Amino acid sequence: MRQRPRPNLRRLRRKRVRQLTTDVPGENRLTLDATLAQRDNLRYTPAGIPAIDCTLHHQSVQAEAGGERKVECEVHAVAFADVARRLDRMPVGGGLRCEGFLARRYRTGVTVALHITHID
């Protein structure tokens, strides 16, 4: 009796992951009115790009389920290039409206950070 060859599970898993990631919608945009709660010093990546880490504090009242909900939270954020330079000149405690996208804060972590791409 002839045995069937066993499937390569690693190859199947990789193929399945690729299929899942291509079917996911690509929208990931966030606009947030916040106060600059904390700001680290301007640093440079190994490629020479200016970068800055900061913490944003948000406080508002939002409509939810037919009522109002008071929202207060802190969000870790990072900015690069010209946006990082602008953020470095802003005073701590000052208000700003920022736009960007969410990504993992650390490559292997599960927490997220706002990557700021635009500041008003």
C-alpha cells in the first residue's frame, strides 16, 4: 500500500497568512485633538532621519449608544522628518490636531502607537 506524502505545514501556514493579509482592508487613519503631555528629545534614526517620541493626552465628550461618554486617554506617538522637527518646537502642554496611523509600538509588542504624519 502506497502512503500519501505529508503536506509541508510551514508552507501551508505561510500561504494562509499571505492570503489573510491580502484580504484585509487597508484603511488605517486617525485624527486626534490632543495636548502634548510629554516629549522626548529629538533623535536621529540610523538612516539620519529626525525622529521624536511623545505622549498625547486626549479629553472629550463623545456620542455613544444614544448617550454621551466622557473620554480621557493617553496615546504614545512617534513622528519623523519635518513633522518631528515641528513637534520638537511645540511647547509641552500645548494643543494640537494630529493625523496619522496606528502601528505596533515595538516590533514584537502588542501595544500601539500613533505614527503622526501631519500636525495642525
